Amino acid sequence: MKITDILDAKLSLGMEIMDLEHDQACIIEELKQINREMEQEAEPEGGDVCNQYADAIQKAERKLEKITKEMKSKEKSMDELENLI
């Protein structure tokens, strides 16, 4: 593999990782917002509103987990490319 190919691949992976970091930050902010809204609107004893917030939190956490796994995979690929140089 040529050095230029390796550098191009690293650049591409770096940009993908940056996009994933941005997505990750957005989901974290979304979770914070959901928690703020839940504190204001949900019933302390539970109920439908509380269940809706719990579902929203679980959905956001699943997205965050998926993005985190993808980031780790891309970072591993980046390390492997680094070792080729």
C-alpha cells in the first residue's frame, strides 16, 4: 500500500470520527434536554408521561452506544493505518 493511500485513508477515517464525535455530542445534549423536561413534566409516582420519557432516554442511549462502538472500530482502524507508516 502506498503512503499516499494510507494518508488518504487516515484522513477519511479522521473525518468520519469527527462526524461521529459530533453526533455523540448531539445525543448527549438530547439526553440532557430529555432529563430536564422529565424533571419538570413527569409524575414522581410514574405513569404514561414517565414511560414516554423512559422510552426516549432508552432510544437515545441505544443510539449513543451504537455510535460509540462505531467510533472505537474506526479508531482501531486508524491505529492500524498508523502502524503501516
